Amino acid sequence: MSNVIRTDTEALAAAADPAGSAARAAQLLATLPDMDVAARAAGVRDAVAAAGCDALLVTRLVNVRWLTGFTGSAALLLVLPDELVFTTDGRYGEQSEQQLAAAGVDARRTVAGADGQKQAVLAAAAGLKKLGLEAEAVTWGQQRRYDADWFPDAELVATDALVDRLRQTKDAGEVARIEAACAVADAALASVRRRLLEQPTEAEFGLELDTAMRRLGAEGTSFETIIAAGPNGAMPHHRPGTRRIVEGDLVVIDFGSTVDGYCSDMTRTLMVGEPTATQARMLDVVAASQQAGVEAVAAGVDVAAVDKACRDIIDEAGWGEAFSHSTGHGVGLEIHEDPRVAATGAATLAPGAVVTVEPGVYLPEHGGVRIEDTVVVTSDGCRPLTLAPKLVAVA
Ligand code: ZN
Ligand code: ZN
């Protein structure tokens, strides 16, 4: 059985060209569909009920954002069977009113100091028997306070990623935002790629890439851009430094932008000048590995199988030890989300999940090669969202 990789050939051609990729990014940014944020609470209520709870106190801010559209830095959201109770502090009164309204979210909203927020949640939670907490997001101290002070009459239940699990499946509006963020990154790389010939430092080149993403319409970067040239490329997460990029360098470029909170993630490894025989082989092997990984992606496939598809090819080349990280991860409002695409991962890919496939080989004497795409999982394969050309020699 062979999976289907849906790549629009016109978009692929545009992504290689500075003007074409910029036009494509602008077009995607201008036509972002609305998201049905208000509909998401229904899935959470089902999950809460299935976990045997009466309600869920959402404290992880990214989950509050996903459920309400609120982007501020402080909030609580109590998901009751028939109501949402949202609290925040005085800094975010106006903002929360606007953002919840824009998202079409109907919630009982309290804007108050810490004690006022607590009282609002306590009043709404009165009579609850089993209240779910987000176990991975609540500190020990918070749990003790919730138990002894906030909800002494309720049984607190440690729930496991109820909202996070729902977030794995992206709706069309979310995919559109990730795709636009990917297109911005494609266009940014196309616009600055040839600067590599002018011997910039890693940091200078990274700054140009970041600036280009902002100019092209990104809100920001989805993580600190990695530019790792020559021997630095052997460190998978090297931070850009003062080393000049010179002929003979493999340059690992791992970067992404954000659009409306949604992240993109892409790695390209560009060769400045002519590769040595080993460098050429590294590029070929990693490209074949990455292609095999993308081809393995489809709904219903175990993440471990995707990892294995990548790893087998690098193992065969004799560089298994030099592929020192897992194959990928989910991407969404966070740059690293579930599902983790790893040999030890137990997850199965769902349609609408957005994941990366990013094998690499790192050899201190020769440099590093990593190639990474962000793809959206479909029923019979995937659709790559990062389209910048691979294996481009900059010469
Ligand atoms: Zn990356
Ligand atoms: Zn990544």
C-alpha cells in the first residue's frame, strides 16, 4: 500500500521563487477562514464526562486560548456541562471581552484580582462532586491549594491532556493558519537564500531570515531560529553565533513563523559551494530518509512506523548513531505538541493532525544535515505545508 502525498505543483514551483512565494504567502494570509472556536467546548465536555468528571478547570493558557480565543497571560476557564466560566485580571478586561466576542464564545466572565477570580470559580463550582484538573499543567503547590482551600468538598481528578488531545486534530481554519505560517517561512528563505554567498555570520543570516518573516506578514518566529554552519551543524540545536558561513559549509536552517498564534516548522540544509563526497552522500541519505518518512504518514499509522521509515534508511547508510533525535512532533498553537513522532511513541496519527518529519545526520568532521517538513495528515496520506525546495546548492 502506498500513501498519497498531495502537493500542489503550482504552489511548489512558487515556493522556490522569491516573488512567487511572497505572493503565495500574501494570498494565504489574506484569505484565512474563520475558526469555529465556540464549537470546541462540546468535545471537551464529552472528554470530561468520559473521564468521570462533572467539570474541568482549564489552567493551561494555550488550552484556554484554544477554547475561547483569549491570548492574554492570565486566565482560568471552568468548563461546566452547560456553561463556560472565564476569569482574568484587570489587565485583560477589555481584551478578553473583545476576544471572546470575536470568537463567538459565550462565557460567564469575571475580571477581578486573584481573590475575586477564586470566588467566581468557587461559586460556579459549588456542588460539583468530581472536578478534573489538568494534571500536567498544575504545580504541586497549586494542587495543594485547590484541594485544601478552593474545593475541599469536591474530589479532584488528575486528568490527562483532555484538551491537548483534542487539539491534535486541526480544523480547516487551524490548518489554514499553519499553512500560511509555512508559506511565510518558504518565502523568507527564498528571499534571503543567496545572502549565504556573502559570508554572513550565522547570527546575521538568522536575523535576516527572522526579519524577512516579519516583513512577509508573520506575527513572529515560532521558536529561536537555528542557523548551524560547518562544524556547528553537528549540534542539532546550535544557536546562531559569530561564525562566518563560508564555502564548503553545510548550513542547517531550522526556523518557523507564527500566524494568528499558529506555528510553522521547517528545516532546510543548504550547501555553500560544492559538497565533498561525504557531504553529498549525507544530503542524499537524509533526503531519502525524510521522503520515506513523509510517504509513511497517513491516518491510522503508528508514529513509531513513521520514525522507523526514516531511521531504516539512515541505519542502512551506516549512520544510525548519527541520527540522535526523534523524527518529529505535532505543530499547532505550540511548536512542539503531541503526537511526538518517535520510536517510543504509542500514538496513532489522526486525520487533521499536523506533524513534522525531520530526520538528520550529524558528523562533527563534515557538518550536519537535517530536512524537515510540516505536513497535515489525511485519510490516505498527507499534504506537505512547507514547500521550500530541498537540496538546493547555493553556488
Ligand atoms: Zn524545526
Ligand atoms: Zn521540528
